[in-house]
Amino acid sequence: MTKVKIRVICSIWVAFFARLNAVPDTITINKLFARALEIENIDLDSSLLLTQKAYLLSQKINYQRGIGLAFMRLGVAAKIKGKNDSALIYLREALSIRRRLKHDGYEANTLKTLSSVFHAKGNR
């Protein structure tokens, strides 16, 4: 192999590994969501911080499932805090994303949560 080919190959590998380290992966994002859900009933504010971090990372890589999950988690947190109008905004956005992704099970869960917010508001 010539020195030029070796340099090109090395440059490609360096760029590849640099990109891997710079871009968050979906596993990391999903772990943040799992931890946020785990502590939601213990420490809602910390749960929200983890959700916001996961949301920002999801946006960075255009991870639509993560963005939809973030809106769902934010909607649930708003519901817990009694901020039903905010909950409706977040949950409607989650529903829109989940429908677009054709995640039927997640869509059903979002609809169920939306209905509980409407019930809490007295809109039956």
C-alpha cells in the first residue's frame, strides 16, 4: 500500500470514530427516558431534567421516536403538576408524532393519557 492510501484510510477511520463520539445514540437517549420514568414518582423535577436532556439529544439526531416520547413524558409531568392545559399541548404533539410514525400501541397510550387530562379538566 502506498503512503497516500494509508493516510486516506486513516483519515476516514478518524473521521468515522470522531462522528461516533460526537453524535448521541438512541441507546443513550432511551436509557435517559427509562431513568426518567423510574424516578418520576420520587423526584419529578429530576425526571423532567432527564427528559429534557433526552429531548435535546433526540432533536440533535432527529430521533422522532425520542421526540415523541419526550412530549409524552412532558405531558404526563404537566398532568401530575395539575397543569392540564400544558399537558394537552405536549400530549397532542406526542400523538401527532406517534401517528406519523404509525406506533399504534404508543398512540393508544397517548390517547388514554389525553382522555385522563380531559377528565381532570371536567371535559367529559
